[in-house]
Amino acid sequence: QACAMAAPYTAECPFRFAVVGDSWVTEVDVLPDGRRQPKSLSAKALKDVLQQRMGHVDFTVAGFPGLTTWAMHDICTSCTLRHAATLSAGCYSVGRYPAASQCELEGLPVIQDPMSVIEDLDVAVVLVGSNDLLNAGTYIDQWSEEILWNLKPVRATLRERGIEVLICSLYLSEESKHEDPYREVVRKKMNRKLKRHGEVIDLDSLFGKYDPALWRDGYHLNDMGCDHFGKLLGHYLVRRFGQFPTAHVNGKDILQVHCDGAHFMPRLLAGSYEPIGKMLCGKKVYKKSGCPGSQDVFIFYCDSRWGRKWKGWYIGPDVHLRRSSWAFHPGASLGIDGWWTHGRGLPRCASTRVRVTRKRRQVKCKRIVLSKSYWEQKALRHG
């Protein structure tokens, strides 16, 4: 399918993006005078790709060397991602000390109710978990299960704040795999579990063939490796959120979604949806026509199994509602107006007006041209 880049984001409507993680996101250099200075080479390469391909990007970086999933959960329950970026820029040791105490030292507010906060971010990539595996030692089975238990509330908390969350899979270098083969078995097991619980960026597929020239040691990327990783991640996000089909979809039963605005969510929902040949609760399931690698978006119906209040039509990434949907229309009839975009955990979409219409089927008509002799013979017969 032919694809093209969407209209670039502008300063008035930027793509609001955050990347949070361990030393793969930000390392800390110690200067000759003893001062500590953050270095975010992968984040810089990622930002360059996004700005070149998608336009204006409001970019947030929060990296903490040695960060574990427990510390990531502590960050999400103590402060916003933008405030975490302030701690990262100040080289605070969030993994060693509670995030709340670090916020107080920096003069940042501490969150009292993590689920009540709305963040002005569209997408966040979370890169954490490999340190848990590397530091587990003989407790690797117990620690590996804690990775999942820590990342599940991280994902849920950030989504409740209105952020699309992409968690990177656990990754080990070839050297680390050979040092402890059982650690590699546990890593693959945990990655399978992570994928069952939501969206995951598969770093094995992203990196492809192992290249030792990208590694400083068995645990850390070198400068060239950080730059390479940032570019790979940037192109992945461009494919996912920055492209649209150039050809319009024609068919017998096509839905068209119209949204107001040029921010991330209207761009994500708007487009043509066609049936995928699957029924759910007695109704057809529709999928947005997109480019290879782009975000899956579905229109589907759910009956009263979630309660009468939530019986109706949804626009979202998962037809089984394991992930928060983006729009909801109550009732069994697929309506044009009356869609709610502030339900199911995404209150930031409240200003987005959604309309769903059925696209008329385009029927090709063949033009018939009758010759002059035909009309002369017809005139003689009726004359």
C-alpha cells in the first residue's frame, strides 16, 4: 500500500513525546572538577529523526543509570514524567533514593494521587528491566516476576494520565547471554509475558543481527551504539505514528472517522475503516486502513459484559478492551455524533470531536455512445 508522511506537527500542535529509562537513555559523565553531567546520545538521535520526519517535537528525556522496574514504578507514583526529566538533568540518583525525597530536594511537587494526574504528553517509551535481570543473581526467578508486577502498574498509571505507553522488551548482549544461559531463558519468558499484557517494542527485531562494534562492554552501548539505537527507535515511531495511506479505501461497507484538530489523537483516529471479517458481540469489527507498521485502530461493539454503562461502540487499539479505548458511543446503534472521548482512562481527549459516517460505495458506470445510424434506423421504425 502506497504511504506518505502526514502533515508535519507545528509549534502550536507539537508531537509531545517522552523517553524514560536507564543508561541506554542517559549516562552520567563526571567532569574533572567533580561535577556530574548527563549525556543522552540515544535520545538526541531519536529526537533528530522525529523532528526530521514528523515536524515539531516537544521532547522529554528522563534517564537514570541503573534504573530498575521498581524505581520506575516509584517515579510514576511520585512525580510526572516532565518532573522526572528535571531530576534526570540534575543527575539525581532516583534508583538509590526514593523519588519523592529527590523531588523535595529539587523543589518539585510530590504526587499524592498518581491516578488523578493528567500529563500533557502523547506518547512515552519506557526502557527498563534489563538491570533487574543482570542484578538478580540466584534470585532471578523471583526478580523476573517482579519485573512484570512493576511494569503493569507503570503502564496503567501512565495510560490513566492520557499517555500512549510503549514498553521496550528486555534485552541482553550476546556476551551476557553466554555468561548465564539461564538468564537468557528467563528473559525470553518475561518478554512473552510482557507482550501478552500490552504494547511492546521488540528490541531483538529492532536491533537485528548482533554487532559487537556497538557495545562498550557486555552491558552498555558505546557512543556509536547509542546513536544507532536512537535512530532505529526514531524510525520505528515514525512508521507507527507518522504515516498515512495515499489511496482512499473503496468498498461496500466502509466507515469514515472525522476528528477536529491537528494534535496527536485526532490524527490517530481519523481515517477510513473497513471490516476485517470478524464479529464481536454480534457486530462487525472494523480496522483503520494504515501503512505497514502503523498503530492498529479498531471500531468494535461490546455488549453489557462490562456493565450497562459501557455497552456500546468503541474506537481503540484492542477489541478485547485489555487496553484503554480512545472513544465511546453508547447504545447498540453505530451513531454519527455523540461519541465520548473522555472515558475509559483518557480524559485528555475531551476536546476532540469525533464523527463516524458510512462511506458510500463508488459504482463505476460505463458510458454508452450510440452511433448516428442507430438513431436513423430507430426513427424509420417509429416513423
